[in-house]
Amino acid sequence: MANSNTKVIIDIKDLSISFAGQKIIEAFSLQVAYGEKVTITGRSGAGKSTILRCLQGFMQPEAGSIHIAGKPLTPDTVWAMRASLAYVAQEPDLGTGGVREIIERPFNYRANHSLKANLSRLPEYFEIFNLPLDLLDKEIALLSGGEKQRVALICAILLDRHIFLLDEVASALDQTNYQAVAKYFFSRRDLTVLSVFHEPAKYDFSDRVVELPYYSRGG
């Protein structure tokens, strides 16, 4: 539970979800404060990734509510809310083409034109995340899983997202690169992170760990 004196940025109340007649999540509540780093853990099938999908509006709960920055998440508000969210998956789908092209592509959209100057910080972020700059000239298909994860994180950072939903995003990283990612997010107290991790070694990524109970398979 977030401290009463802090601003709550993610507020999940009494969330209940079933899939194919099987209960996955029942009356789950969670408050995440502005700038807080929270990890959700639990058995496979407990519904960790399902919660991230609900926060993006891709799955509707049977009961309960979600508020982001004080506003209810509804079919009418979801598109505007996604502009502040960054979802990075365990296996990011970055499309096809060169790495530089993929990173620059979102800035061609009208909604992101004003952020184009952020691309000048690419060398800085490549250094922070231990990526060689010549990776920009490679095809995305040639990158390792860990390289793709870090490129996806850099894309989201450059787009000035403020809430990060990370689904096993460090699964392909060795300890050195994992620590580089964790150190960066802890240094950014203006960024809120809700992450999903299975490995206990990854829990130091967060200020707080929340364990989901297991009801059924399929989460």
C-alpha cells in the first residue's frame, strides 16, 4: 500500500478475472505511488501478465476498477492513457528493419514529433545500457534477446513514457546488464515501474514485492 502522503499513480481495487471458466485473480488490490518501483511475483498462471494487460486496456476484468493518475481506465479513456504507458515484453516485438530505423520510426508519427530531439540522446542511453553504438547499423533480427530487451527499453524512454510495465524484461540479461537496467530505473525517481519477475534474484529491482496467490492455470 502506498503511503497516504504520496501521490498514487496506479490504483487497482478489487480486481477479479476469470479465463475459460477458471478463476485467475480474485479481489486483487494494489496502489503504486508516483516514482515507486513495484514487482509482482507468483507462480506461473497466477495472473501476473494478466494484470499488465488489464492496465493497458487489452483485457476487461469481471469486477473491480483501475485508475491511472486519478482517472478511471475505461474504453473511452484507454487510448489517451496509453500515451503515458510503456509496456516492454519478455520478447519485444520490434518489427523488422534496422535498429536505427526501428528506434526512429515512432517519431515520424504526429503525436511524437515534438519529442524528436530526444533521439540525440541515443549514444547516452546505449552507453548506460551497455550497448555498442554500431548496433544501430544492424538488422533487428540479428540481435540477441537481451539486446532486443534493452533496445525496447530505450525506445520507451526516448518517448518520454512515465509509467513502465515490464514483463520479465530482464530475463535475457546477464548480471552486469541486469544491474545496469536496475540502476537506471532506480536513478529515475520520476518514473513509476510495475514489473513482473519470476526469479527471486530480480526482486532487488524494486522498492516493494507483491506476491499473487495461485488460483488456476492460464494467467
